[in-house]
Amino acid sequence: MSSKPNDIIEFIYRNKLKNKEVLSKFISRPAVILDYARSVWGYVTTYRYELFPFNYDKATRKLVLANIIAERHFLLRYRKILKHVNVAIVGLAGSGKTTYTILSTIGALKLMNYDDDTIAAFLDKYVFFDAQSFVKTTSELINSRKWSPVIVVDDIGTQISKYWVHLGEHYWVYLFSILDTIKDWSGVMVVTALSYDSIPKRIRDIIDIVVEAKEVNINDAVLDLFIFYLRNEYASTKRKPIHIDVLPPTARIPDSIWKKMIEIRRSTGQRRISLVEKVIDKLPELEEKRVEKILKRLEGEKNESKNR
């Protein structure tokens, strides 16, 4: 593929037009997505979950999210136009949310002509599986006045509880305050979550596009399907999709990112289990104090009744 900006912008535009055409047909005839999947990935996986030798370099460039990311990069670099969009990808565990997001990021970087080593370094720096690293890196971007074409925050509902106020985690206020300036330091922010409602409200407020991810079976072919909606229409019964994308359920992210994700999720789980164990160990003491408070209250009510 040509690395000339005008050629790549043309490629993105034609890709989006084709996607719109597929989407219009899919609404009345879902099976058309099979041909689209073959045009992107070269193969269609059946219910047997075959491990095909996918051409990731070619396929990832065609993904809708990759085009959205790359488009903002080229508009800023070659047209000095600053555009930003926040995307939430939601769906059950195993629906391909993380894989789609990371492969789309790789596809965008391929369109930007990044080499494999640079892509690996970028993914390590700008794909976040823990909120602390996200805050630290965004702070560095702001302070150094740098700009990233994309920032990915995986499983944000787990990283930042929607009940952070009740949990006393008021330090998240500082993160939420800098999100108002996100367009100054990022072209696209992508967050993934099990459901839209599991995303903290302050972040839901700035989402522009919601992507529903789900695994589907169409004529014995199994696909991870991604349907894009404008956020302000997402809750409507008359909502209309704006894009559609597809991923083989056997597609894989780079091993280095996979290992990092699993390790961080494991350490997060261990930390939270440790906190639960500490609470459980203290339960007898907590229950005793609770009973003492109840007895004191009852005694006070009894004395008050006698004095009347």
C-alpha cells in the first residue's frame, strides 16, 4: 500500500463507504456479513473454530476502528485539523472486545507506516490494563504537550468502579477532570467494558460512540460482530447503527500484550482477594462491635422509656 497521506485518506474513505454499503444490506440480510468477513480476513471460521493463517497485516488495516484512529492522525499531521472521538466497546466476556481494539490499533499504526518494533513499543505504552498506569501516562502527555493517535483502557469497569464515590476513592476526580481536555492529547480514546452501565458515569458522559460486541452464528459460521451506534441514540429503541465490523473468534493479539494483560489481571485479582480475606478475618470482631452498638442502642431506648 502507498504511504502517501492522500492515498491513505482515500483508502480510509473508500473503506468506510464499503462498510456503509455492507451495513445497509446486513440489516435485512445478515448473511452478507460472511462475504464481508472473507473480504477482510480471507476466511470465515465455522462452529469448529478453525485456526486459519490470517493475514493480520492486510486485514487489520481494513477494520473500521483502525480507520477512525488513522484518519485522526492524518488530519492532524497533514491538515492541522484536531479531531477526537471517545469509543466504548461493550459486550460479554469472550466477545472479542480487547482483541478487536488492539488489532484495530495495530491496523491504524500500520496505515501510519509504523514498523513492527515501533508498534510493539506503542502498544506497551498506550494500552492500559490498570488505571494507575493510565493516569501516569496521560499526565506525562499533558506535561510534555504530546499527542497520541489512540489510548486504550481495557476493562475500565473493573479498573475504576462506578461506585468509586461510595468506596471513598475520591482521587479519581483528578482523572475525570483531565478527561475534559482529552482532545488535546489524544485522537481516540477506546474503553472496553462488560456493559455500558458498568462504565463510571463521568466517563459515560464523554463517550461519543458505543460499539456492541457479540459472538454470532450465521449459517454455521461463527463471528465476533461489532455494531457501532452514536451514544446519544444508543439507548433508543429506534437507534440506527452507523458501522459494522467483524472479527474471527480465533484471531489473536500479540503474545507480549497477552502476557501483560493476564499478569496485570492476575495481580489485580490477587490484590482484591487479599483485601476480601482481610475483611473476612475481621468479621468476628466487626460483628461483635455491631452487636455491642445494637445492645447499647436498645439499652438507651429502655432507659429513655423508663424516664418518661
